[in-house]
Amino acid sequence: MSETHEFTASEIAAQLSSHIADKVVLLTGCSSGSLAASVARTISSHSPASLILAGRSRTALQETEKVILAGTPNVNVKLLILDLSNHTSIRKAAAEINSLSEKIDVLINSAGIMACAYEKTADGVERQFAVNHVGPFLLTNLVIDRLSRGGRVLNITSGAYIWGGVRYDDVNFEKEPYEKFQAYAQAKTANILFSQGIAERLSSRGIFSYSVTPGGVVPTNIGRYLTAEDIALIGSDPTIKIKDYDQGTATYVTAAFDPEVEAHNGSLLEFCKVRPIEDHCPWARGKDNVDKLWTLSEDLVGEKFSYV
């Protein structure tokens, strides 16, 4: 697919409608106005078996559910309370998922935050790293046995990974002053490495994983912590193409349902196709980085996850 035409999620979903039908899809970060909510609305009209909408606020989830049911009244929607900054909440949500009789076909880890002020979670992890990576790492591993063979895990990343890698010896910015965009960059790099790690460890089970960069989508909730100066700086970057929701979620749909991407397990996708990791970003690839991140993440959640 060419970058000269900005594909939309609606177009891609129409092409992949038969692959969406009868699938069980779990999406995190499904508050109204989110990319996850937009994806859920798009695929709801293509006969999925069920949509499991996860998020911190039941009220916010109900708003998303209301919009979906207004367009497709017969779709099966379930709501799941999930706070990715809190390990207790994650474990409770995972237990609910594991109690379901149905298998999960697609898990979309879409919830995220960007450039917030410094804060550690109750579990002792810098907040951006906790919500954007550690929480999804724990959730995914806790529910991995509920994924169907051929199931897919999507980790939503960002082009911000080019700003820097994971600070393995100081992930919480305790040795150096906190820099909010470096913290965001390390979390987005972690999304990419985590997808590679899932592919390496679970491909023998028929599990696929991809990192997805949606591009600059305005307005979304992820920008709620940005100052006017931050927005002006980002807006001045000529490499950032501003997209609407339907454009920004097109690659979600490709990564979740397109059979052609199965040949590229563990890859980063952008513009509905595989995007190679830049040569000048060695921190976002390689078994050593993948394994270091996996071990660090296990340490942060206090549990080992090994697969044969």
C-alpha cells in the first residue's frame, strides 16, 4: 500500500470484513474520543463475535458502548474495568477475561498516556512506563492462554521511539532528572520490543504480535498533558502528518486482521504496511534488547513468564 493514499480504517475493514467476522476482540483504552473506541466502532459493523471494551471508567466505557450500539444494535459488547497503572486492577481484569468461555482472537493494547508530570504508581513504576508498557506486559501474559491459535496481540507505539531507548538501569528516572518526552520515548520503544518478544516466545503456539504506529491523530485524549508549547513544537515537525481518527486507525485494522502480515510476526507497522526499524535506532531491535526488557518487566511485576 502506498503512502500517497492515506487509507482509512473503514476502507481496510471493508476489505477484511470476512476476517473480522466471528472474531472476539479485546481493546484497552476504550474511553470516548480514543483511538480504541474508534477502532471498535469501525469493526462493529463487520459482525465480530464480541467486542470487549476495557478502561478505567465504567461511565466512559458506557459512552463508547452507546455509540457502537446506536450504529450496530446487534453487536455483542462487554465492558471490563481495567486500570493499567495498578497491578491489582490488572490481575482482577485478567481473572475476568480468563473466566470467559470464549477465546480472544485479537488483543489491542491501545491505552496510553503521553508527557505527563513525574509520578510513580502505587507499584513503584514511573507512570508513563507503567501505563504504556508494564501494565500491557502484565495483562497480556496473564491472559495469553485465552488467546486462540492464530491470535494477535497489538501494542500501539509511536514514532517517538526514535527519540531514545529503554533506560534499563534507571527506568524510573531516579539517577537523572525526569524528562517527559524521554520517558514517553522509552515506553514507545518498549512497545516495539515487547511485540518482538511475544513473537519470539509464542510463535510456536500460533500467536502473532505487532507494534503499530498510528501517526499524529488530533484530537485524542493522549494529548491531554501537552502544554501549548509542546503542541507548537510537535506541530512544527514537518515529518508529522496530522490524521483524522479513521486514517489513524487504519493500521490497527491491518495489523489485527490482514492475513498477509502473518509473514512478518513481531514487526512494526505504519501506513498499513511493515516499517523497518531505522538504522540509527538500534535500541528498538535485537534479541539482547528484547530479553533485557522482558527481564526488567518481569522484575517490575514480580512474576516470571516463560514459554516453551
